[in-house]
Amino acid sequence: MAIKKECPIFITQRLIKSEDLNHHGTLFAGRSAEWVIESGFVAAADHVPPQNLVCVKLHGMHFAKPARAGEVICFESKVVYAGRTSFTTYTKVYKRGHEKHFMVDGFITFVHVSHHTQPKPHGVVIVPKTPEDKRLYAEAKKLKKT
């Protein structure tokens, strides 16, 4: 039996420290990817036990603005699409207090697995309600084909 869900938004925050910077003095892309994946994982783990999730693909990240040491950045993540065994999350990143001006965003796909790490159906169906949710659902569905 399918479980139809609206997906809550999960917000995590990080303080950017000197060890998070690249040679240009801005947030290192690898650290950004780590935090984006972690934030997406938190959103996906709202639907199934976290020990049954594995990350299979970071579909890409779009960097719009740099982040610098001392800034607090927010990661806003939610599940936007569910396949038979997978979840695709969308994460957008912005400086705390500047929600309308994103810095980074991206999609990540996780697979629900058995304790033997074999893909396992999860029974969750995502029901997008808002125009933004419908847009993200359609975009994530297209990513599944790539």
C-alpha cells in the first residue's frame, strides 16, 4: 500500500570556518557538496530509517554566490520525487537572513536498501501541491532518466 506524503522542509545551518575555504577564500565546493548531501539525507530519512538509505547520485550543484568565513548558511532540503526504491531531494542554500537569494542548489538521489544493501521498495508516493513543488517534481523526474 502506497503512503502519500507531503514533504516537510528541513533546515540545517553551518558556520563557515577557515578550514572550509578554498584557495580563493570562499567556501570549498567539496565541503558544500558534503553539506548538501548531508542535508538531503536528513530530508530523505524522514520517510524511511536512515540505515536503509544510500546516496547514489549528486545530480549537480549550481553555485550562484560565494560564501565566506564567518557567515552562517542555511540548507533547506526536501524530498521532491519518489521512485519505486529511490528518493530525490532538492536542497537550496542561502545566507541566514537572506532566504530569497540562493547561493547554491542541487538535487541528490538516495536509494532505499535492505540490510544487504539491495534496492528495496519503500511505498512512499510524493504528492506535489504548490507550483514550486510541481516544478521541482517534474525536474527531478527528468533527472531519473539521466
